[in-house]
Amino acid sequence: MDFSLSPDQEALREAIARICAGFGDEYWLARDRDGLFPREFCAALARDGWLGICIPEDYGGAGLGITEAAIMMQAIAQSGAGMTGASAVHMNIFGLNPVVVFGTKEQKRRMLPPLVAGQERACFAVTEPNAGLDTTQLRTRAEKRGDRYVINGQKIWISTAQVAEKVLILARTTPVEQVKRRTEGLSLFYTTLDRRRADVREIEKMGRKAVDSNEIFFDNMEVPEEDRIGEEGRGFEYILHGLNPERILIAAEAVGLGFVALERATEYAKDRRVFGRPIGQNQAIQHPLAANWMELQAARLMILQAAWRYDQGMPCGAEANAAKYLAAEAGFKACQQSVMTHGGFGYAREYHVERFLREVMIPRIAPVSPQLILCFIAEKVLGLPKSY
């Protein structure tokens, strides 16, 4: 059993690290202050073809697996770009997986190459204010009128909608009272975000200012029938194919962020001298950082296991959820400990670790809460009664 990266995977990680090296701490601190989308960073990744790492080669991508994508996303976050850098390209990596799996050849030829080339950006519109994690209760409607659908409704926490040209949207095409199961009657569309009929309102938030989060209000937005992915009414089934990869990738990002926070804390603990000795000589400083390293390494191994199972076509729901849970908790603890190790300077923006702590809350909260993951593992793995 070999836990090391292959030569190709190691080369991939180094290639991403080289690109990220051109975007240092000051770049990300500036984006954190001005809130400008990191277009230059995305363009650099697009030039080398990394935005299509999981897209088939026939459509301009690299045709690699979620394992390689996870390595890439960890490297981005670990460079100091954090969740800002990772979230800027996150949707490109996993979001169009339903198109890759269920789209027609015509749709793949039309939809995938512009995303790979960085000519188009996409946002992922599933979550709604009154549905939360209960996707079956979505109220956004897509009504069929001739050869088009007309969408009305509201979505929330939609990342990159301020800059996206395209939207992957899940909407109800059959009222819930007319279907046998609540998961039926939802349809998936990948289409142009028509801002004449979509009012995008940014949500001010705690961190990751440069990658916007939004509410979107759809008012009779028309979608051509050819922009529907797969069969009408089976969108929930299709969207599930993107959920496990998303959990794996956000776990990788959390681990990357945890490792860079640990690195900064370790460096500071070696250099900072109090009472005539480096503070890193004190066990009260050493032990928490050592525990952070162990927790991050354990989470990284779970990520690799989940990604490997996904790439092998094996069930990976438990592993993907476990990876997300473990990585988010380990990343949070490492970022928190990094701030505490820096003491008062940890609260200063110039040391960057306060930014890491603000950003690491994202993988802890989204795309699924830690409590719901515990419920999933209890029910699906341990066989305990459903609690909700």
C-alpha cells in the first residue's frame, strides 16, 4: 500500500505551487481589502490549462481525476491564497461534473471548452433561503413554455455570481405535490445568467471578500430547452454526482489552509524570543502545533482515500463526508492555534493568520454542516435510526 504521490502528481503539485508563487501574501491581502475578484490568478491557471483539470481531453481539459484536483486545491490554499484563491476556481473544478456525466456531446462541446479556457465563469445556484440543506424543498420554478423554460424564484449563497457569465441552476419543473418522491420533479440547467431577469445582490460577509457571495432573484428568466442537462425531473439525481467531489475538494482546501497556518505559526515560534528563549521551546506552544500536524495529516489521508474511491467508481459518500468533517475541524484548529501562537500579532492583518482564521470558517460551515455529517455517518455507516 503506497501513500506517496506518484511522480506525475508530485509534478502537478509543483507546477501549481510555481504559479501560486507569483501571487504572494501582499496580493491576497490587497484582494481581502479591496474585494476585487482575483482575475490575474485565474488567468494564470487558465493559461496552463489547470481550470479543466477534471474535464475530458476531448473538450480541452486535462482528463485527470478528483485525486489530482484535490492535490491542486490543497496546493492553492496552502500557498497562502487560502479560500479566496481556492474559491475563485472551485466551481470550475467540480461544478460541471453533471454536464460531463449527463450532458449530450453537443452540450459538452458548447459548454466545457469556454470554462476550461477561462473565457467564461460559472456559478452554482442550488441553495434557497427557506430550504437550507433540504434540497427537495426548493421553490424556484422552471415552467415549460414551448421550446423554453421560464424560471422564477430565489437562490442564496451563490458564489461568484457578480462575475459569472453562466449559471448551473436546479429548479422544480413539477410541483412537489404531483410527484411520488420529493427528489423527483427537479431539473438541472446550465445556461447564461441573464442579468436583465436575474437580480444579483451581494452579501457582505466575514471573510473571502474577493470571491462574492450573493442572493439571486429570478424574474421570468428564459432558458432554452437545449440548456437542460439530462431528462426533465431528474436534476436531483444529477446534482448528487457533484456533491461528493465538492466535499473532497473543500476538504483539501481546508487542509491546505491548515498547513499554511501551521507553517506560519512554526516559523514565528522559532523566531519570537521571550524571557531569553524562543517561544517554540515551550511545550505549551509545541504540543498544540504538533497535534495540529497530526490532525491535518490524518485528514489528508482520508481525502486521498475518498478521492481514490471516487476515481475508481466506488461508493465514497461516507469517506467524502468524513474527509470534509475531519479536514474542516483540523483546519480550523490549526488556524486558531496559529493566531494564538502569534499572540497579539496574530490579530494584526500584516501577519495574515487572522485572514486564514476568518476564511477557514467557510469549509467548516459549507457545503454541509458538521452536525449533518455526523447524522449521515451515524445513519448510513453505523445503522442508527434517522434522527431528523
